[in-house]
Amino acid sequence: MTKNVHVLSWIDEMAAMTQPDKIVWIDGTEEQAEALRAEACSTGELTKLNPELLPNCYLHRTAVNDVARVEGRTYICTPTKEEAGNINNWMEPSEMYAKLKKLYTGSMKGRTMYVIPYSMGVVGSDFAKYGIELTDSIYVVLNMLIMTRVGVNVLEALGDSADYIKGLHARADIDEENRYITHFPQDNTIMSVNSGYGGNVLLGKKCFALRIASYLGRKEGWMAEHMLILGVEYPNGDIKYVTAAFPSACGKTNLAMLIPPKMLADKGYKVWCVGDDIAWLRVNKEDGKLYAVNPENGFFGVAPGTNEKSNPNALHTCMRDTIFTNVVHNTENNTVWWEGLDNNPPKPGNAIDWKGNPWDCTKYDKKDKSTCGAHPNSRFTALAKNCPCISSEFNSLKGVPVSAIVFGGRRAKTAPLVYQSFNWQHGAFVGSIMASETTAAASGAVGVVRRDPMAMRPFVGYNMGDYFQHWLDMGKNIPNPPAIFHVNWFRTDDEGHFIWPGFGDNLRVLLWILDRCEGKVDAVETAIGYVPNAEDINIEGLSDVTLDTIKELLSVDTASWKEDVENIKEFYALIGDHVPATMYEELAALEKRLG
Ligand code: OXD
Ligand code: MN
């Protein structure tokens, strides 16, 4: 399919090492995809679901020991440890290559190596970057066909250039002890072995579009961020775009596909989804604004908790052309189910859990994860174009202009519902101190603060301190920068109940944010930034929220902020001496303002 000698010689080298029986090029055609689905069904790798209820949908189960990203086994292999920094695992490249060579050698014997030419971003656009993933997994091929743009046109666009990201994935023995997700930013290379789980093996996503891309972005003057992108449409038809970064499992997909509350929908407000996980951002030379694209082509969403209330758009998106991973199989009607979908789990005798065993829903205990039918990190891989609220700008070549960048985390007390940073530099600081508290559902230990700068802690492909500096530098190069905000949907009362209704009502907060961007509304200056006047958050039609509730949600608790400052100092110290002096100045200024 190509005469590109850089591509061909690399594939030869990888094939000589992994020794597959045959090599198959993925051309992006529906005929080839269909043949692969049929083959995967014949071997049990996939199960075809009810074509009437879930057309073109499939179920897959991973190995029981292989159900999530493995941060402890994810490496950034730069020539020096300093380049990777203290937050990343590091190994010297030649040492890692030698270790991997042993694991890959002969790993594809008796198997097929698939060659997947793919693009992150619209092929041919200024934003697009190309990759080739070699894998011995049909599941990976079929997921990549959803999550990225795959096909011959990628090779045509690449021509004879060597400018592409090399990715090698081998399932090998799915051996946890020898699982490695490795990145060689200087070599444009990603190597993943002994896993078959999405985030570790769909190399276009976290590995390329965040870790390698963040490295390239710093080198080339753009940004790769763990951000959703959405457009808010006003009754007059204007659309303003927002990007937002939240740590994993804080509801990015739900916010990206938000349905306005009735009162706002009736007035004509709409929300359009451009992306739910990753944004690539560049300065537009014509208007000096920051523009964003979603480099992906689909959603790899968490299934549990997705339902008609939390995210009807996601639910409709995954009603066709979807691969479900590690959910419950309802054998009565050959469909799928997960915790939080509805109150109608398949009856014992008709239910197979994510491990492939009969499942008895009557034994399900919310507090005991081992009783779940679907794995808590079970997923749907679904096409963006099937999303009812997908933005008409999804395939835009130049991206969408970003009015506001929003950071957020799960904080019981510390962060108010929303606040605005004083300027870009302070906003970058606000991103750098982002944090989330663990919930009972997530870990057992409640309220442990995990600092997750810009939601990028597991995804920066170089030194976190240098990443902070890149944010500061970008600010100087954007003539019309977006305003930067922080939100917290998760504030609780003394009994631990959430105060803010969240979900669609989050649009009320986004509207205040966008009003600020337009200079339409005043705010109160506090120690941490600008906080809304309570009256300016629209609570029309909300039964449980009064002006006093909003006042409570917007209060800045100085004592807990002072505690937070100490925690931030420890975290900066952990990142080490690449933390820019400017960030320490911002921290000192915050401390001073807190008094
Ligand atoms: C994801 C994550 O899967 O952030 O998107 O973990
Ligand atoms: Mn993510």
C-alpha cells in the first residue's frame, strides 16, 4: 500500500523480531472490517450482539488481569531521567529497547501482524499527525477503526516522509509482570506489550495523542491536553467553545454531551460535543486566538453510570457500531448491561459477568466491587458521528476558537463551584494545582487528595516542571488568549451529600463563564480568583437550589485553602527543580492573599 522506505524498513525490522505468520495491511474499507469482525467472532474474541437491538455491536472481554491503564508500568524513555522528570517512570532508551526485544522476539509466531495506518486529526489538516500501529490483535484493529481515521489516504498524505509515530503492540502472554507501555519521544516511537486493554493498546489515544503529542507540542509551539471540547449555542445561533480538563472519572464525557435543563432548552440553548477526552490546541495566525481540535474519531467511554439521566447522548451513540468491553452479557436477548444503566439487570441464568461467569444480580452489593456484573472500568468504543449532539465542526480543518479553558476536580470543601483566574499566568498556576479527592466508589480511602496538574499527571511525555513552563510560554504567544476558570461540581454538605445538582445544570455555570469572557458580568475578587456574585448564576427552575445554596457553593474556605497550600508545596517539591520560579511566585502570592 506504500513505497515509503522509512515505513517499509521499520515494518521489516519489527516483523523480523516478532515473527508473525503473515502481515495484513488495514485499508480502512468496510469490507475488510466486516471480514475481521467475522473472524474475531469465529475465534470467540468478539461476540456479535442482537442486530435488531444493537446493530453492528460487539462484546469483548479482556483478560481478568488486564482491565485498566497501568501507570506503574508506563515509561517515558528519554536519554536522561531529568527530561522525563520525577512524575514519570523512566528507563534509559537502550536499556528499555533491550528489555522489550526479549519480550517481543517471536511473540507473533502463529499470529497475524496487522499494519494500521492512522491519522490523529482530519487527514490533510494542519493539526493532523500520522501514525502506524502494528498489532497482533483484531480487537485493537477494530477499535482503532472507530477511534482514529484509518486507511490508504493516511499513507498517501504521509507520502515518502519519515514524519510519523511508530507504534508496536503485541499481546504476548498478557503477563502483568512483563507488561510495558513505553514511549520514546525522541524516536517518535511507542511500544506496548503484554496487554490487550484499550488505554494500553489503542496507541493513538493516550500514548500518541497525549504523551508523544505533548512532547511534540512543546517542541513545535502547540499544546496537547486531556480536555473535552464543547460548543454552547445561544438562542440567536451564536456558538462559543469551551475546553475542559478533569481527572479521569470526573464526568468529562457527561459534560461534553450535556443536555440543557428544560428551562434553558426551551429558550433555545443547545450544547454540541466536539470531543470528550483530548484537545490539540494551536494559535490561529489570523485572529490570534487559540483553536482546538479533537484528534480522535470516536469515544472510549466508561460504561457504568451511563444512563438516560446522566448521559442520554452517550447512550444513543453506543446503540450501533459499538464495541463493548467487559460489560454484562444479557443472554436472554443478546444485549449488554452495566451497573447504573437501569434498574432492570438481566436475571440470574441470563447474565454473564465481565469475567465470563454466570452472574447473579441479587448478590450485587454496591460496596463490594467483586459482586459487579460489569467491570467498573468497562467501556464502549463508539463512533463520534453517531452522537446525536456531535458538533458540525467535528471535522473542521482549522478547529474551533476557544473562549474559555476550564479546569476541575472533585473537592468536597476546598474549591468553590466556579472561579476565574486573574490572567493566563495565574490560570496556568490554577491548572498546576488541580486536585481531586478519592471517593469511596473509587478506592475505599475517602478524601485522599491526588494532585493532577491539568489532569495530565499520567499523560505528560516529559518533565512536569517543563510542561508548566510550556503553559507559561504559550500564554505569551497567544495574542487573544482564552480566559481560564476552575469548577467543582462535587462540593458536599456536612452529611456528605452533593450540594450542586450537576449534569445538565452545569450549563448554568458554563453560561456565567462565557458571560465573563464577553465582559457581560461582574465578579467578586477573592484570594483565589474571581468568584461570581451569587445572583449571576441562573437558578430559574431549580427546586432544591436557592440563592443561599449558591452563596454556600461559592464561599472560599480560607482554612482549607491554607492546608492546600502546604500540600501544593509538597507536590511542587516532588516534581522537583524544573518547576518554574513563576509558579512559586504565584503560590507565594496566593499564600499572601489568604493572609
Ligand atoms: C481515559 C482516562 O480512559 O482518562 O480517558 O483514563
Ligand atoms: Mn481520559
